[in-house]
Amino acid sequence: MATAPGTPISRRALLVGAGSFGAGALLVVSGCSYFGSNEPAAPTIDLAPTALDPINGLIATTRLHLLRLNAAIAADATDAPRLTPLRDDRQAHLTALEAEYARLHPTDPSATAVATGAPAAPTTGAVTVPDSPEGVVSAVRGDAATAQVQFTDAISAASRYRAALFGSIAASLASHRAVLA
Amino acid sequence: MTSPTPTPPAGASGTPSASGSTAPAGASGSPSPVTAAPTTPPPGPLTPDALAALQSALSAEQAAVWAYGLVAAYARDQAAMVAEARSGHLLRRDATSARIVASGATAPEPAAAYQVSVAVTDPGSALMLAQDIETDAAAAWRVVIGSTDDAELRGFALSGLSDAAVRLAMWKQVVGTSPATVPFPGQS
């Protein structure tokens, strides 16, 4: 119902419009339907969602890099001996990060899986790796640099315990870059 | 690794000085430096926890500078690496000392000599000592990170921890130790 600017709106039109809007708003607010019971529906919108733990991003990055390292070791037999210790380090990082998450989120199902020793997510899977050995090593070194920056950034706002953990992991990643240089 | 002898000499070196004019020593010439030069952090008060940790880190750096002199006497084939490592610890020692003094506290003086855990008699034992030096430095800087809420000081400590971790890996590579890296440098 469009009206030209300045055109007076009739009282009837106003009531019809307001009634339509009111009915719609009532449905949205109460969650009732025309054919439902009088019981109000359970609210589905969480107005104050729990803040995500920033360690989740670090865990995700570490898990992804572990996947790539596993794929790189499988694809590049020449460099496998020097990549394997780095993979072991990254696995230790992932275990420590998941344990730290589980410590603060004991009721989280994924944290419970970590506490019982079950992997929260697979660390093997199909990922593409570069064709050449140089490309493989370069990709692993790039992942280490990316993760080092991420852990370094995470230090400033973390608790003291976490800051020491993140700093130690960042330093380990710096040494990974050095041995791959 | 190293412990100071009981009587530090009067007038020993180690007083604060300007630093940061050159890049810190990497563990070798090949890998790119991981951290920037250890510049003197801006002055500011330190909490008791942070001050104690920073003073311990300074003592570790002072011991590292002294101990690398011992390493240099035997590890002739790695003279360039030793010189770079010693230079890096020297710069960080001065920057750390300046940070402590700027906070209004007193920087500990270095000892005249230090007792080392490895009897250095040949190149092999000298390189063992080099690894101990970096292990101790990494541990000291990790404690600093976990002793403060100051993001700037954490960053300063992280550069010390990272440099020590890189040098430790380089020394392990030189002697053929595998694995050359550790998952949590500075953590015992």
C-alpha cells in the first residue's frame, strides 16, 4: 500500500496495516502458531552466547599443520627423516593445547574425548602436497611461520600459564623454521 | 648449567649500555634471524614477580656471555657460530639490564666466573656446554613470560626464548643430535 508523500493516510488503512504488523510481531515474539497450543515455544535465540575460547583457533591450526606434515612425510621419502621429528613436536603441541582446553572446559564433549585419550578429530586425511621435495619443505616451513605468528599474537592477551605455553610453542616453531632453512 | 661463584668482582662488566644496533646472533649464518634486535624496552614499573624473573634472566644471559668464552676456546671449527651466539647474548644482556634499571630496580652484577656442568676439555664437551647455555637461557625467558601480564615484556621475553631455542637446535644439528628441536623450549 504505497502512498504519495504528503498524502493523508486514511484511518482504516492505518488500522489494517497496524493489525497486520501486530499479528506478525506477536507470532515472532511469542513463537505461537495459529494451530498450536497455548504453551509458548522455548526460546531459540541465545542473546548472550558464550565467548569462544581463543585456544580453539590455535588447536585448529595445529591440527591442520599436523595433517599436512603427515601428508608431506608420506609423499617425500627423502625429507621424511627430518620432517618426522617436527611432526612429533607438532603432535606434542596439539596434545598440550587440547589438554589445556580440557582443563578449562571439562564438560565439553570434545574435551572429554581428549581427557580419555581419544582424538578429538582425525590428524590423518587427504590433503594435497607440492610435487617437488623443495616445495614440500617450503610448505612445511611456511606453515611453521604462520603458526609462529599466530602463537606470538596469542601471548599478549592470554593468562600467564597459557602465555608461557604459547611462547614455548612459538619458540619451538622458530626452531622448526631454522632447521628447515 | 652455570652457577655464579660467590663473590662477584667490583667493577665487573655488565653495566647497562645502549644496545640493539645490530641484529641478534642467529645460531648460524644460514637460517634467517627469527627475532629482531633486542631493543631496550620502554621504561616502566615491574611487578615483584616480573622483576625477580627478569633478574634471573639477566643472570642467565651474563652466565651465557661468560660461558661462550669458554666454548670459544675449544670449538675452533665453529668460531663464527660461537661469536654470533655470544654477541646475541651480549646484546640481550645489555637490553635486559637496561630494562631493569629503567624500572628503578637494581640489575645484578655478573660473577667473575661460573661453575659449569660440563667439564670442558675438548670440542665435543664445549658444544655440550653450548647446548646447556641455550637450555638455561630458554628456561629463564620462559619464566619471564609466565611471570608478567605486561604484553610488551612478554614479547621481549619471547624473543629471548625464541633465540635460545633456535641456537639450541643449531648446536644439536652441529653435533648430529636427533631430534634437533624440542617441542617446548624452556620447559623442563
